[in-house]
Amino acid sequence: MVLQTQIQLKMNIRKSIAFAMFAVAGLSVASAQDDSKYGATPEDQQKCKENISLYREFRDQKDYASAYEPWKEAVTICPKSALSLYTDGAKFLKSRIKASKVVAERDVMIDSLMWVYDMRMEYFGDSGKVMGYKGVDIFTIKKDPILAYQTFKIGVGKTKEKTVAAIIDLYYRSMFEALKEEKVTKTEMLEEYLVLSEYVSIGMSKAKESRKESFAKVKSNLDEIFVLIATCEDIEAIAKERFEAAPNDLDNVKKLMKILAKRDCTDGDIFTKVAARLNELDPSHESAYALSLSMLKKANYSDALKYSKQAIELAGESLDDLTKLDYYLAAASAAIGAGQASTAASFARKALTIDSNNGKAYLLIGDAIAMSAPNCGDDEVMKKAGYWLAVDYYQKAKSKDANVAAAANSKISAYSKRFPDKKLLFQYQYMDSSGNLKKDPVKIGCWINESTIPRL
């Protein structure tokens, strides 16, 4: 058995030598025009080719341990011979680092791995992409998030929107660790979030279907970190400083609008200023809608309605249904606040054409009818009859959408108290001589023009 093993080993060695000699011959023919990259002298060139051939054979057999020494010889003798020297070298070193249990030995090999990346950039360029790879290994193997952040910053600064998803992810994570050590500021974190989010969006739009999920995951990870560090107080302070520094810079204003909206920091004055300026510099349905929400929160209903209408007009037919639904509901809410009941009902009904089960739309129609009720009747009963119809809508709202049930019940309770009482109903002959309420439908006038059933 031992003899067979020795024979087999000798045969393998002979095959390796034969393969190496064959490969060297191939290298010599292929590179006859440019042997200088294999070494300064013919002897070095021959030795380089032999080691390259030998290590590649072991590499192809996944025997990285045996590949390491001839690879090391090759990279020492002829560092400019092939890009694969460095991609292979990184693979071999990471394999050795993983297998090693000795800290000092690991540290030496990690330094060697960093050297491989540096030499690759020196001889073959593409520093943006390589700095990204280097940053990954600094973060995951060297376990130095601060150095990783500094490395990623250089790399991503060059690759920009072409940066791969995993590197964007680790870059922002390392930046978060740097924030903890006060190596970066919150302002830098917030600004970089906008930049990286844009890169993710571009990457996702260009990625193959199988790769889109990775970008989506990275976007989620960015958002999680962003939420941890960003308070509205922080964001508003930064936005105020940036806005006052460049109020006419469209790109700056757009970024500020995006970051304020992202964290729903829409209550402060700075949001209103930024939204208004954006709407002046580059009117769009997004900027108009943002401004309408700001006006709603400030109870400036007239302006809120104006900007809601502008948003709808600017969007035109290109707007998707869910966004259009939001715009219609915002316009209806603003119209209620502005005292324009028929306008409010009109927008709410448009919302219902998109979502027939939208409880908020039914509530708004009920509010519009209740608001107009006192002005839509010729007698004391009919001046209160609108409340019957308003309650019909509130009942429908909670039957369609459980999310508005509490609000609907509150309105039902309030407006039921305004129904005509028995005395009025009897006086105006809505009750017979026996005191029974007539059930004939009654039509509410004005713009409402709908019928309902009398009740107590």
C-alpha cells in the first residue's frame, strides 16, 4: 500500500513538472514580443514562467497551500507579469489567514494581503475598484472599521454610481463605526446617506434581475442606520445651514428636500422654506405636494389647497394611482379646512374612483356635507337633514375601512346630536298623527343633491 502511494506521488510530481514545462513553453511563445514583464534577465524570465505555471496548476486543483510558495516566488521576481498574480494572491492569502490560529502569523499575512492590493494598483491601476476590495478585507478580516472607512471613502469616491452593492453597504457601516469614534460627524453621515442612496437607485435600475435584490437589501440597511443617527433636530439644523448657504443651488435644495421628507421632518419652518424654494426653482408635482402637506400642518388651508391643486395639475396623466390617491386626499383635506365643501367632496370622490374602500375619503365627504348642512334647507328640519346624510357617509367609512372606525364613531356621536328633534319633525309633518316617523327619502339641496332617510 505504501509502495503504491509512493509510486502515485512520483507520477503526480512528474505530471506537474511536465505540465509546468509545457505551460512555460506556451508562455514563452505567447510573450516572445514582451518578455521584459517576466524579469530583467533571461534567467529571471525563465524562473518567473516556471513558478507561474506551477502555482497555476495547484490553483486549478484548489490546492492553495501548495500554490502559495511558487506564487510568492513569481510575484517577487516578476510583479508586472499578470493581473492574475494579485487576484490569485489575495485568494491564497485569505485561505491561509482563515486556516491560521496564531495571531502573530495572521497579522503578518493580513499585512501581506494589504500589500497585494497596493501592488495591484501600482502595476495595473483601477484603484477605485481595488480600494473597494481592500476596504472589504480591512473591515471583515483586519477588523479595523476606521481604516476600512478611510479606504472605502477613496474607492467609492472614484467608482461612484458604479460601486457594487456590498461595498456601498460596508462603506456606510464602517462610517457608522467611525461616527462612534468621532472620526466623522453626523452632518457627513447624513450627506453621504443621500449620495449612497442615489448610487443604490442607479445600481438597481441597471442591475440584472438576479442582482436587484442585493441593492434592495443594501437600501434597507442604509435606511436602518440613517434612522439610528438622524433626529429631526439634527436634520433641520443641517438643512438650515445648507439652505442659507446656497438657496439658489437646485441640486442642493433637492437634496435637502429629500432628506427632510425621508425622516418626515415636515413640521419645521425650514421644510416650508426648502419646499417653497424648490417649487420656485423647479416646479414639480413632488415639490408642490410637499408644500401642500407643510401648509396643512400649519393650518394654512388656502395655500395647502392651492399647492395640492398644483401638484395634481403638474402630475397630469403620468402619475401612478397610489400617488394620485394621496394628492386627491390632501386636496380634499385642505378644501375642508378652507371651507370649500363642494371642492372637498369632489376631490374625495376622485379618490374613491381609485380606491372605493378608502375610509378617509368617505369621512371627508361626510365632513363636507355636515359643513354645508345648515345652508342647504328651506325649513328648520331640512337645515338639519344634511347631518343624516353626513352620518350615512361616516357609517360607510367605518364599514369599508377599520382604520377609520374610531374617527367615524366620534363624528357619528357628534353629528347625531344635531338631528332634528321630535318636535320639529312633527311640526313639519315628518311624523304622522300617531308619532311615527315617515320613512320617505328626503333630498338634500345645494351642491349635495343626494337623498337620505329621516331618523331620530
